[in-house]
Amino acid sequence: MVSSAVHAHTPELLVCEGRGLVVRQVLLHRTEATEAAAMRVTRQRFDPAGRMIAATDPRLASANRSTVYSLGGNALATESVDAGWQRVLFGEAGQVLRDWDGRGTEKQLEYDLHLRPTRIIEQNRCAERFTYGQAGAAAHNQCNQLVRHDDTAGSRLLADYGLLGVALCEERQFLKTPESPDWPLAEAERDALLEPVVLQTCWRFNALGDALAQTDAMGNTQASGMTVAGQLKAAGLTLAGASQPQTLVNEIHYNAFNQVEQETAGNGVVSRYVYDLQDGRLIELSALSADGSVLQKLNYSYDPAGNVLLINDASQPDRYCGNQRIEPINRYCYDTLYQLIEATGREVRNGASHGPALPGLQPLPTLDPCQVSNYRQHYSYDRAGNLLQMRHEGAHNFTRNMHVAPDSNRSLPDDDEDVDFATSFDPNGNLLQLVRGQVMGWDARNQLQHIITVQREDGSNDDERYVYDGQGQRSRKISTAQASGRTLSNEVRYLPGLEIRTTADGEILHVITAQAGRNSVRVLHWEAGKPDGIANDQVRYSLGDHLGSSTLELDQQGGLISQESYYPFGGTAWWAARNAVDARYKTVRYSGKERDASGLYYYGFRYYAPWLQRWINPDPAGAVDGLNLYTMVGNSPLRNKDIAGLQHRPYQGFQDAYEQQASSSGLTLIARGRENIKLLKKPPTDKLGHALEVVEVAYKESQRVFNSGDLTETQKVVVWNVMGYTSLAQMPEMASQYASLNDVVQDYTAGHGFNQFAVFGRQPGTQGLTFSNDPHKRIFLGREVLDFHVLGTALVMGHEISHTTQRRSKDYIYMNANVNRDEGVEQLTPGDVDEHLQSMLESASHVTAGQHDHVIFSNIDSMIREGKLTADDVTSLFATRSLQDIHVNRLTYPGVRDRILRNNADNIAFLGLFLGREQVVSKMKARGYVK
């Protein structure tokens, strides 16, 4: 392990300009304690409005990413050395009308009068159509709801909605051919392009929106039981035609921090979790069979920063072979940037793979001590985090060198041939050849469309083709192979909770997929062509490690089906199964993701090549994880996990002093990080992300208004009533204030703050909370905030965000906004929005008129006693020489009261929503929150 001396005196340094914007980030890098630390400087440039216009990593001389903004603050043009260029045309309401990119792709969006998208046109073909329920569609709650979506996979019909605006049933019809269609206007003509089979999935929810049951397209029903706190307590599955359900998981026990401590799977296997009492990190993960035998016992050790240093599988014995002691222990070392630089562990002795293929399958039980041997891997990176070399020491040594483009982060294996980046990547940074002969093609949305798996000079190639739905998720995988002059086609179709797998030799397999607590469960039901040596309706429980990687597969009796171990970046180090037939049906492996025949892992929005330790195309979400758009989880694969191929930054600060302070004040944390918070809404909804979008457009417009200085009479009246009578003379200051706020909003939207949210159980009187010295700048929100209409959620978010800026607003007084008046209501009318805004304005005007001065004084006294305000803060705020003078009618001075109002969190959030009213309504319409 690397000693703490390596990390001594290597802090992160930030250089800020006068507006508080970070223009330099300086990191100190070394791998050995004896090395002099090398500076890694990331540079950022901002325009006069405080928007980032260029960012340069420590490696390149020119900017990795540059942006040109419109006067309204929208990004008109972006240039990325990794992802190429993009141009966007916006409408008056901020909606995207057209965009173009470096591959020559042109996309056009059309909207109805409510600014809902109606058509998406790509390369002069109608790729998607949207149809909405009319006023007469009340019988199934379809009014103004999406009722038909014709997308790149086929058609999706939403026939029924619940009272909360959640779809109760959806029907999917696939296209007759996998080619992307040109959807005609006439519905009958659209139907003619579809297969006749309708695949329907239905859900049942409780009054709080929790999903209680899901019935898939083949009639299999998954049911969930919830505690009164909304936690999963049990899950079961009833197969189509069965009279009784089978238990998938039950007896789930939670600790005070909402962490699972124990659960029992349907096969009787008991999983137990042990957490460190100081920091809440997982230190032991075990599984015991029904007869008490230990199946898995993973012990974890960490450094103070949370990096995994050691994983010991105490359920496995030490082995001895060839004068080697082979322990079931993995050890890890890191540099000062927390990049993994060394790893040790076990691998298969013969037949190891350092490319796309799997290593040789070993038999179970693993009785031969010489099946495995020790290995050690060393990793080195350039200044931008690109892998330069992976050196493998083991039974068979191996070294992979990578060649990185001089002007980008595009990288290729160095196989002693000339590397041509111009022909190996398209203009958008998509890799065009995986290994020699395996050519890849990409669609207009930069989604992998096909890959040649076997190339032939004298005949047709074997290939794999992928089809995606309108949400960008894979809906079909079609594999073709040539054999004896015939073309054999195998296909997988993906539906909610179900995979339909067919093969050329007549096999029809339905795979029912479920997440049952810790276990992912797959039930294999053959409609036809079941192979010998495997039972129909086989239930496979997959036990994962802390990353969700499938390490053990167990059957319904708790018997071992397969076992697998991984290299740190996802390659399979060794695997074993009880027979070849069972092994053939293992498709989910590293990080709980599906592995394709090409060796790529499908994550949802991208494909990952574990032997290259990088993604095969740039991050579609942009620079959310830094300026290098290809690196996998910041080269820290034991600590970080990417959920969908978009970002990895985890929630930070678990059970630290600030969480403990929140708990000591009576708050019970129930979810941390965006992914877990989304699951609190049923179906999972990124309510925080949508609210941030509303705050962003509101603050952008406020910044524009104050920068222009040309306010309408109505806007002037609003500013007077919210910020005080002298505030119009402070427009440059207020423009700067909203520019800083916008910068912070961007950070929470797609930067370091992306996952820095936590939700606590309902607590009367407390909707949000921040801590001024919190190094992670977390925002703690009450559970009820997620049930507000998105306007109310945005108001709370805007309020709390203002506490995290360099100016750090205060809570001198709270307004009566009635933001929870529409709790549980998913859609408002524009009139409802105006009514809310008017209510806010009236409340603010009473404060501005001095009607609540006594409340302000009382709150200031409380903040002084609690140490939230110093004497210097108060005397500066009131322009007095002593604390005694503040009560001598100082609030009658307009400049004093107005200064307080301009630094009051509620006023800042209120005014942003007022001035951005038009943009706010448009954004909420686009998201379906306004009728």
C-alpha cells in the first residue's frame, strides 16, 4: 500500500478572480513519497456575464472545450477536442429548434402551441412523432398527456394514467425492420410499419406513488411490499399461469441511516452488511446459505479518503501451487489524485485474456489449487488521465501501451503500427474500429449502431446491430452469423422487466429480470427450444460485490451455478461454472451490466471496453466528470461507479460531522445522491434535475435583465417590492449576484455538485438545510419537497443554492409562499403559476413595507447567539458602530433594509422566478408540469 507520506502536502488549490469564479485548479501529483509533486493546472475562462467560455486541462495548450453564448445565456456553439463541434438554434422561449454537429448531422424539433415536442426530424427524415391526449380523453386521465410516441424502435402507446399523472399501462410495438423509419403523418400509415404483436406492461401504485406491482408483456407479475416508511420489505414473483407467487427477497432490516443490514433471498440465502461506526462505509459483505455454510465474506479496508485498499474474500481458502501462496485478497494503491496505479489479486493460470474475449471457463467446484495464480498490474497515466501503459505481471506477463492523440484525449492501443487518429475516429469522437477487422458504425445520435464481429473478404460478415428507443435505451440486439451458406439470426428484445431472446435454431427464451434487494434475479423461461441439462423456469440469484458486479450465481436451492472475479477495470480475471450450459446463459457481469459478444459492456448511454479501460465514445452528458470525456470513473474503479455511462461522481460525506449534526437535530436521512433520490418517486423521476432546470432559466433571465438595465415598468415594480426601493440603483451588483448563482446551478446540474443532495424524512417546519463550512456543499432537502409541484421544488432549490455561493445568503426572514399548496399535483395551468407568483409578491411587499421588522430583528438576534452572524457582520450590514445601535430604527433606512433583502435567500429565489416567469413556464411546459 502507498503510505500516507505520498499524500502529505498535496492539497487541491483553487485560484479565484474578483467575482469568486475559479480560474485555476491546481492539483499536486506524485506516485512515490520521494518524488517531487508535479503541478496539474486546469484553466478556466469566463465572459463578463460570468459564463465559462473555455476550459483547458493540464495536458493541452489550447482549450479542451469552448462555448459561445447567446445574449440570453444559451450555449449557441460548443467546440470540444474530444466530441467535436455543435451548433444550436433556440426559439424565443429557449426551446431547441435545430442543431448541427461535426458529422454533418442536422436535427430539427417542432412544437405545438404548448411548447410540447411534436416531431423530431433528423437528416430530413421524421425520426419521432409525439401525440397528446385531447380534452375529451378524461376517462383514462390522458388529457394533455403523451398518449403515443413513435420513435426509432417502434411505437409506444400510453393507454391509461393514474391520478398522479403516472402511466399505468404502456404498449410497445416494434418496427417490422430494424432500420430507422421516416414516420408519416397518418396514423394508419404509421401502423403499417409496425409488427402486429402488441406487448403491454402495466403497473399498480399506492396513494404515495410507490410501485406495488408490475405485470410484464408475458403476464409475469412482480410485487413489492413496503414499510410505513416507504422502504422495501419484500418482493415476490408470480409467473404467468402460476397460482402462487414465489418469494424473491424478504426480511429486509435497515439501520438508522437507512442502510440495509440483513436480507433473506427466496432461496434462503441470508446477506449481511456491516458498516464502520465512524464513517458508515461498508466493511463486511457476507452471504450464508440456508444450512449455514459461508458462500461469500468480503472484508473491505479503506484509506481516509474512502479509496478501497484491500478486499479479502474470507470464504475462499488460500491455495498453494508452484511455490506460490495464492490468497483470496485484492490489494490496491493510488497516486495523489486517487487514480489506481497498482493492483494485486488472483487470475486464471492458463488462458487469461487481456482483450475482448473471456478467459477459459473453469469447472466447479474448483478443486485444483493450480487453477489460479497471483497477478500484479501497474497503471500509468498522462496529465489528462489517459492510460499510457498497463503492465501485467503473472503466470504470463503482458504489457499494453496506449497512444494518445496530441490534440485530444482520443486514444488507441499501440500495436507497433502507425496510428491514424483521423481515420480511427469520426468527427464526433466515436471510435470506428474496436480491434482489427471489427468496424463500428454510429447513428445520427452518436449511438453505436452496429459492429462487425467477424470480417470476411470472400463473403458476408458476422455482425451485431443495435436499435434504441426514444429515451436512448437499447430495445433490440440483432446478431447475424454466416454458417454453411446460411445467415443465422439471433435477437434480444428488451422490455420493462423482460427480455425476449430468440435464436435461429428455434429457441425462444423469456428472461424475467428483477432487482430483489441486493440480488439481481433472472428467471429463464423457455417457450421453445430449451436445451438439455438445464431446468425450465430456472431462477438465478446474482450476488454482487460493492460495485454490483456479479460474483456468484445461485439457484433456487442456494446451489452454486457460477463464480467470477474481475480485474480492477472490469476484465474477467477468472470464472467457473458447474457446466457449460449454465455458463452460456450468464450475460450480466461487471458492475451489473450486460456483456455483448464484442466484449463491450452496455451501460445504457455508452459502451465500455474494459481491456482499454475507457469508453469508446465521448460522454453524451459533456464534461460532467472533467474535461477528459473518455476516462472511466476517474481511473478510480474501486471507489466510483458509473450507473448509466454518463457520470460517476458519488455522494460525498456519508455520516460525516454534518450528517451527524443533521441527525442530532431530529432529521432522518433516507436517500443520498441523485440516483437514490429519484427512486423516492414512483416511477423514478429526476424531480431535482427538473427543478434545477427551472432555477437555471430563471436565474439566466434575471442576470440578462439586470445586465441590460432596461427593465419594463412591471419588472421595476417587482424589484421594488421584492428587493426594496433603492435596489434599482444596484443593478450591476445584482447582475453579478445572479451570474454567480448561475455558476453554482451549473455545478449542481452537471458538475462536482451533481450528486451532493440528501433527503430527510418529513420534518414539520424544515424544507431544506445547508452547512456553511461543508466542504462538499451538500443540500439537504425534506421528503415533502419532492412532492411539491416543480415550481415549489425549484423555489426551495433556488433558496438553498443561494446559501452555497461565496456570498452565502442568510435567512433573515421567510416569506409565506404556500409552495406546498399543490403537493401531489403534477400539472398546473399558467393561471396557477401566476397565482403562486402573486402570492409571493404580496408576501415580499409586506416585508419591504416594514410590517415584519420585528421578525427580522428577532432572527438576527438568534443568528448572533448561534454564531451564524458575527458582530462585524451585523455592524457592517446596518452601517452602525455597535450592536446596540441596530435596534434604533435602523430598518427605517431604505438602504439598510434593502441590503438585507438583497442578501435574503427567499427574496433571491422569489425574484429569479418573477423575472424569468416566461422562461420558467416554457421549461415547465416542456417537462409536462404545466398544461
